[in-house]
Amino acid sequence: MNTESFQNPDKDLNEMLDLYRNIFNHIFNWVVVVDTEGYVILLNKAYCDFLGVKQEEALGKHVTEVIENTRMHIVVKNQREEIGEFQKIKGNTMVANRIPIFKNNKLIGAVGTVVFKDLVEMESYVKRVRDMEKELQFYQEEFKKMTTGYTLEDIIGDSPEIEYVKKMIQKVANTKSNVLLEGESGTGKELVAQAIHHLSPRGDFPLIKVNCAAIPGELLESELFGYEHGAFTGSKKGGKLGKLEMANNSTILLDEIGDMPINMQVKLLRAIQEKEIERVGGVRSKKLDFRIIASSNKNLKELVAKQQFREDLYYRLNVVKITLPPLRKRDSDIEIIARYLIKKLSKDLGLGVTEVTPKALWVLKKYSWPGNIRELSNVIERALNLMDSEGRIDTDHLPPYLRESSSPLGLDQGLGLKEQVQKVERDSIKRALNKTKHNKLEAAKILGISRTSLYKKIEEYGL
């Protein structure tokens, strides 16, 4: 394009005016401009064609003589804009905008546009927008599935212990508060973290994960906060984004937080309090919006007492605590989980096994599972790999230590004498409570103990 005339408008003013007229007449929407008295000074070709008038005939006429049901003359009088107003022209209901024009705070006229030629056209646009919104929602849901490995539906079991965990997940998901997950290894802490994130308003963004136990202390700072170019020897050219920065508007899972060095705990505490971070080697802070879900297989309160974990950080993280029960304390879920794992792992391995014999199931239910669900999954996958053409898992496919644990007395090899006694006692109390529909007085009578003793045992065993 020749821009010479644009650099010096005085050189060819007529050429500039011709250009503006050309642009004005090629605007898709219908446009009219009036002066302060309501007389037409501009009317584009598209509007003229619809009205059936020539531009030279319309110019200079009062707008009411050219456009029926117009309010342009009223807008210049009231000096108030009208947006999205309905106007009937030639039997068609249209959507019009009318806006007063000012120069140096003085009214010089008004411009009017017809943005939808009729309601059918508007409805067409509305339908297209709705269709696009539905499509966007579909892709957002698909993106959630891809970025979030687990949802609430993946938490298997219907025992009171796990139902409580599910209720807690639903309660805390929509808040901004930090969450602390405690539980033995293999109880599903990451699964719960992903379920919370998936249900939260931040679920459209990926969950950022950091295993504090797997990263050496001297590298953890750059992993969390990132670093600038040249921050240290061997640093990446251009610097690196930290995990907290990646979690902006999302959630970060700090797994095994109990293994985080004390010096890093101080820096994390500041980031939580200030909601800002500074990269290693950086000089400027950056404000962030992140939510923390911390998990630990250690008792953080005990670590605080031993001065191995900062008390102030503990309370920042422990706004809501969810304790995941070990599998031995939700033994009624073992069968449900085992059957779920058989179907899932069988499908993953390309096998057609979906069943387990009653005897093998009995062995699984009798074992104490110190490795929890992770150990159960390992046992199921091992059994599936050892099968020939039997079609269902039997005791022969289970590890020897599992078969040995199922004695006639129902004792578990994985437990000592004291733990065996506690397990028998807990199971007896649980059966009595179920039989009496949790009537404490009747349950105490069945067990032959006082109601006070029963309450103490219920609290002790978390029943």
C-alpha cells in the first residue's frame, strides 16, 4: 500500500476522503449519522439499499423522513446512548445501537447502527454461540480427564471410613483452603488429591505434583521456585519455571511434605503467607494464586513436637486434614477393591479375567495388608500374570506369604500378638455394632462390657 499520503494528509485530502467514504460504504452493518438537529449527514450504501433510497436523496433530510420508527433525533436531544434496542423497519424487528457523538465535550451529532437485521438473524447468532459454549464445555471436560488421572468415582469402597473421606473431598473441593492428607503409604493420598483438584474451580488447569522426598534438598528450591538465567553453574539457558509458578490459578500437590528440609520449609511458608515467589537468582517477586494439597505418610504433629517440622507451616497446611484409613481398618472394602482391580488390570494387560474364587477371596480378606491398596494391586497383577487358562484367580496364583497368613484361627502373619488381639477385638466390636444398628447399650451387653468401656474402644479403634 502506498502510505505517502498518510504520512502527509494535506498532500491529497480528497484521496483520504474518498478512502473513508469507500470504507464507510463497505461496512457490513447499516450505519446512519445525524447532526445535532437530527438531519442525516451520512448513510452507508448497505442501509440505503435496504431502505430503497439513494444516498444523495437521503442526505440533508430529517432522519424521521428516511428511517421509520427511528429515535436518532431523540438521542441527540437527550444525549443518552441506547444499546441493543428493538426497532421495527419494513415489518422486520431489528436490533439497533444509537450513540451521541461529542467533540471537546460538545455534542456534534449521533451515530446509529443496526447490528442484527432481524430477530431470526439474532437467534441464529445466539444458537451459534450456544453451540460453541457446549463444544467448549465438552473439550474442557475432556481436558480435565486427560490432565487429572483420578476422580471421586475412582475411590472404591463403601465402608463408613471411606464414605467419610468422600464426603470430606466434596466439602473441601470448592474452597481455596489448603488441605493436608495423612495416611500410610499405599492408602491413596494422590488419588484423593486429584479428586479434590478435579472437583474444584481450578480443575480446568493441570494438577502440579512435587515429591519432596525424591528431590535432593539442594535442588528442591529451584524445583519449587524456578531460577533465572545464570543463577548457578549448569543452569538452563533462559532460566526455568518453578512448580509453584506452574501452579498459578491451579493446585500443587506437595507429596511427602514431612521430608522437606527445615530451610525449605521457611521459604515455602513465606510463599504461602505472601502469595508470591522469587526465582533463584532473581531480583523481582511475582504474585501467584495457588492452592496447596500436602500429603505425608508421617504424623506431622509428632514431627512438630520433635522440632523436625515447623509449627507455623504445619498450621498453614493443616487448614483441613483428611486422614486416609489403612486397608486393614476398612476390611469390608477388600472384596470390592479386589474385584475392581481384577477388571481394571485384566483389561490393561489384555486378559479376559474378571473372577476370583471364594477361597482366594477369603485369603485376601484375612490378610492385614501393611502395604495397603498398593500392595493389593501388586498381588492382583502378579496373580493375573501367573495364570494360564483358568479364567479366574485362585489361591495358587497368590504369593506364599499370603496363603500362609490364613490359618484356621484367621491370624495374620503380618501382625504381632498384640496387633492380632486388637484386630479380633475390633472386629468383634464392629460386628456387635452392626448387629444392633449402632445401639451402644445393646452392643455393650452382647460384648459383656460396660457402655463406658465400649465408648473408649470405639474411640480407640476409630469406629
